[in-house]
Amino acid sequence: MHLLRRKAILIAGLIFLFKFSFGQSVTVQSITITGLKKTRASIVSRELTFSVGDSLIQNDLGPTLERNSNNLINLGLFTEAVVNIREWDTDKNTVDINVVVKESWYIYILPIFDLADRNFNVWWTTQKASINRINIGARLDWLNFSGRNDKLKAKIQFGYTPKQEIEYRFPYFNKRQSLGLSTGFVHSVNKEISYATNDNKESFVRFDERIIQERWEGRAGIFYRPNIFLKYDLGLSYQHLDVDNRVVSDYNPKYFIKGDSTQSVFGLALAFEYDDRDIKIFPARGFKAGISLEKIGLGIDGDEDLLTSNVAVEFNIAKGRRFQHRISALGKYSITRDQPSYVYYRGLGYGVKYVSGYELYAIDGLDVILGKYQLAFKLLERKADLGKFMPIQQFRTAPYAFYISLLFEAGYVNDPYTGAQNPLANRWLYGGGPALSVLMYNNFFFQFSYAGNHLGEWGFYIHSRTSF
């Protein structure tokens, strides 16, 4: 009996010791933010997962502080962000938190050297790097416009697709910083357009130097962000397209669903997103999920009547300090099963929706499934001191990282209307291969891959994106 009692006391003591060592919390007594020049302190505080008076588990302090540093980097406003403990009072069991940031450069006035095709690979290979298919001009990306993490973007473009565009995004207009607004306007003209997809390649038409298509588009949106992980978006758009009569009469009567040469449609989109990834542009850990509904056209008098749903998920798992696994999937289902206008009949091969190894192909359809797996290995992660060679002070310290990856991807497009002349539709597509990825300044990402597909074709492909 005494032995059992002594064992019970020993077990109870071990449990108490475990809880005391690993479950004890500390209270945040103060938060000090340094390094801000233009950014409002409230913008930084909004991204922290704790505030003054909150309790933090001691054993989780390291990951918590690292996670909050990443939250600030994800804003795209800072080249460096460190959240650490400035002072720890063990008697009162309180901590003082110090947030040190280094602001980035916010005004980018850059020349435009853009390609008219779906991606660099199509321009280089299919279009033989034609100079005539290049857009030139200038663009303005003014981040942190008023110090509130708002963004002003403007573009004026000449060449293959003359375009004027302006966009403004204000992240909040209420005290809780949970409600934001966005608005934008686009006008563009084309002397050549894609009027159909045959053999999974876009077919183009041009009538000398005449303008063949003109587009006007306006959009406005409101978004709700109750916390740093959740976001709801509601967007309204209006688009007017005007094409040359011969495009419809001689090339594709389904270019617009009514067979007219003009179309004006309203669009409404509702989206929900959950995102707890550590670094948004190239994450090592975390989960992302989203779902959206988009309505194009009112369906009045035979006008466009298209309703689509989209879902997407992404899992990121880090193994040790260098290996990363990324599994992602997305799906699109057209709730409206009637054939839409050609300009809205899109599947894989556009934007970020592609299977590696099929970048040269356009696969149109109503429904899409896309799955990707990437195994990445971090070769190195450094900071380069450019010193006086870099005239802009914010760029003198250049963080960069190199990764090598293996890509395995698969996709399927359901095309009940034009699948007969597009053999890559209505079948599973498989592709992938090795890749080298480069991340610079935590905002610029480049991927160079050598990928193959089920046709036995192998090619070198380039993809890029920015965090803003």
C-alpha cells in the first residue's frame, strides 16, 4: 500500500514538473516597435498574434516570435523584421517584446517589357521570340502609399496591346482594421486577338493595322479580414468588349455567346480564404484553403450567364532546416453547363493554372482539376551587403535564397464543346521535372524548370511572380 502511494506521489510530481516546465506562461508587459519611418505602428500591431496583457506559453516562445516575424515580412513592407524579447522579469513572470523592422523601398517606377502571350515560354517557343509581340511602357507600383499598407498601381503600355490601367487598394477604413476597399479601371486595344483554340494552340487573327478589339473594364470590391488568417472578398465588375464584325462572322460565331460583335457584362465574385502559411511567396510551413463563386452576366435576353465555383488547398511541411514538401490542389466547376463565350472558356495554361511541361498548350473547358507536389531543398540562404554599389539604401542589404526542387503535377480539363479539336482535353495530363528557384528581397520569386509531359516532350520553362 505504501509502495502504491509512493508511486502515485512520484507520478503526480512528474506531471506537475512537466506542466511547470513546458506549460508555464508569461505575460506580455510591453511591445516596442522600432525602425518605422513611414509605416504606421498600428499596421505592425495588426499583424502580431499577441498584444499587451496576453499570456504566452514559455515553451512556444521561440516559434511564436518567429511566426510573428514572418507575418511582418509577408506584408511586403519590410526587408527585415525581427520580433524578440527585450527583457524578461522572472520574478513577475513578464516579458517586454521588441519589434525591429527595416522598411523596404516603396515606389517602383519601372519600364514595361511585357509579352503579349500567355507566358514567356509560349512567346519564346511558339511565337519565335517575335519582337512585334512585346509591350513597352512604364508602370508605377507605389506600396504603402499613405503609410497604411495601401497600394497604388498605374500602367501605361504601348506595343502589341496598348493599355492604360490604374488600381488602388486600401486595407482598412475602420478602427479594427478589418474592412478594406479596392477599385480599378482598365482600357486596352488589340490589333490581333486569339479567336479560337485548335489542337490546344491559340489561333490568332489580324486585319492589317486596324484595331480589332477594344476593352473597357471597371471594378470595385470590399473585403473583410477579422484576423490575420481569414479574409472574405466581395467584388463587382463591369466589362465592355467590342470586336471587329469579321471576327464573329468569319472566324468564330461563339466568340460572344449571342453572336454579336459587342458584349457588356456585369460580374460578381464572392471569395473566402484561410491562410496560415509562414512565408506567402515560397512557404515552408502552413496551410491555405479558399473557396469562391463567380457570376458573369445577368442572363437577360440571352446575354452571358455563367456561374462557376472554385476551391483550392495547399499544405506545406518542413522536414528539418532544408527540406520542404508542398502539396496543392485546385478545382473549378461550372454550375452553368451551357457553353459560354470563347473569351470565358478557360481551363489550364493560363496564368498560374498549368501543369508543368504543358506551358505551350492551352486546354479550354468547363471544369478543371489540378494537383501539384513539390519537394524542395534549400541550397543556401544569405544576405548580400551591396554597400555603395547600391544607391538605394533600402536595397543595400539583399536577402536571397536558392532552392532545388522536384515537381510532380497532374491535371484534367472537361471540355464537352471543343474537345474534338483539342486532344489534350478530356484526359489526364502528367508532367514535372527538376527546378531551380530563387527568392530575392522576400518579394521576388523566379523558377527555372526542365519539365516533361506525357507526350515525351521536354523543355526549359521560366516562371516568376512578386508578393505585391
